[in-house]
Amino acid sequence: MTYELEQESIIKTLLSSKVKNVLLQLPDGLKPYGTKIAEELQRKARVTVIIHGDPCYGACDVARDEAKALGIDMIIHFGHTPMLKLKRNIIYVEARSKLNVTRLVAKALPLLKKYGSVGLAATVQHISAINKVKLLLKAHGIKVLVGKRQGLLKYDGQVLGCDFSTCISIASKVSAFLLIGSFTHALGLRIVTRKPVVLIDPYQEVIEDVELKVKKVLAKRLYIVQKCLGLSKFGIVIGLKPGQLHLELAKRLKDLLSKAGKNVFLISAREINSQLILNFPDIDCFVISACPFLPIYDADLYPKPVLTPNEALAIAGVKKLEEIYG
């Protein structure tokens, strides 16, 4: 097992809390461990465990309503740090990685040395490696900065797929970023900071400067926005998950697009996927208000143009594309 799943700590908490019914919520990458965890908790903590089978995309996606419907006393949410203030008993298990990150960082040194000063960031799975990586880079003459925790983030240097505030705070002081995580995080980081990003993905054994890939993504985004300028019927999707419900944003986007001459409809959805898009064949273009990066990260999954809120503002004439993507 390549993750710290903290079963013993969970069992102690369950025993002291005297709960009876537990819901395990895991992202897809951790679901293969679900039955093993459930078996251990049922045996040692004497609880009834239900494994949540739906996709889980982040701490914005805590199964609050499902837990209520199932009579759950405690949600155990794996893979993320707390993001929402929910009136629910929740144990957050970060699922820290056990992989050796410094070995890959050593291989990445030739890519990093040319920048001189580097901002260091990681997803929560790899946040434990931050200090070791920082020392290694400094030992090779690279100036390293780590942004202080803020926004939705729990740790210095941490990033989420929707929050890069630790990195934004130091972007003007570094020449590039080293990100330990996945390509989607590297893509988001490059977009918001406009600085080169070297990615280390310990699970895929990937070390790369993502600039060429990002440029291809941005070229596609510009093409999609230009295409949507000439379309007339828009659907704005309101996410129904706890951290994705941005109703006022959706209403504001509707007003602005309507003033720009678009025919706009509000659509609510819990799952935002290709089937949702296909369910509305007469709508030309969709705007996702639920998550600011979802249309970018999942662009290839959608059969029609899907925009971010910022891209919709460009369609409405409120923002210029150069402001969004440089």
C-alpha cells in the first residue's frame, strides 16, 4: 500500500465517539482499498460501514446529503483536507504518499537549475516531502520559496485543483515552480501564475516541464471561446455538491450573458458530465459555475463547448481573454 490510510487512528476515534454507522468516502484512486478498510473498521471498531460508490472529486464533494439519508453517524473522507464548515461528524484522512519523492527531484535538477529561483508546491498526498525537497534544491544552489497557507489550504505549499493561493502569493518572487502532484494541478498552476512549471508525478514516474502541453491546452481554450462568441443559446450549470453551489455567480453570469444578447438557461446538477450536456441538445454552449477549472481539466469529455466562469465573462465583454490567459 503506497498511502498512509491511518486505520489505527480512525479506529481509536470511532471507539471513543461510540458511533454505530460509518460512511467511507474515497476518491476513485483509493476505492480499491475500500473493502479492506471497511473490513478492518467493522472488526476492530464494531461499526457498520457503508462504502460510498459515487465519484468523489475533492473536499468540496463531501457526501453530506447521502450520509443523512443513510442515517450515518460519521463520515470518513479520504484524500483531502477540510474545506467546508459542515454540521457533520467527519474524519478527514489525507492519505499521504509513501513514495520516495526526493529520488525524482534529483533527476529533475537539470530542468530546475536554469531557473535559479523556484516556488515549491505539492498536493496534500506529497506535502510531507516539502521540507526534504527544499533542502535538496538549496544544496544544489537553487533558491526556493514556499508560499504560506491561505484560502482553502491547510498547509504551506499546498495546492488544490481549484486553489493555488499559496503559489500566487510568491509568483512575483520566483522564476518557475516545481509541483509535486499531477498534470491537472500543474496545468492550473501554470494558468494562474503564468510561470513555467516543472511537474514531478511520483505515481506516474513523470518528470517534465509542462509548457508545451499547457500551450496546446490554452490554444484549445481560445478556440472554444472564439467559437462560442457566435453561439446564441447558453446553459449555466449550477453544481449541487456542498462546495460547488455558487448560485449567485450563476445568476450574475446569466444577467451578463443576457445583456450580451445570449439566450440563457440555468441548469442544476449534482454530476457534471457528458451525459448532462447530451440531455440538452438545443443548447449550444455550457458554462460551469460549480468549479473554476472543471471545463479545462475535463475538456475532452464534453461533446459541446463548455466554458469556465472567466471565459463566460469574456463572451459577455466584461473581461478580455488576455486577462485570463495572458
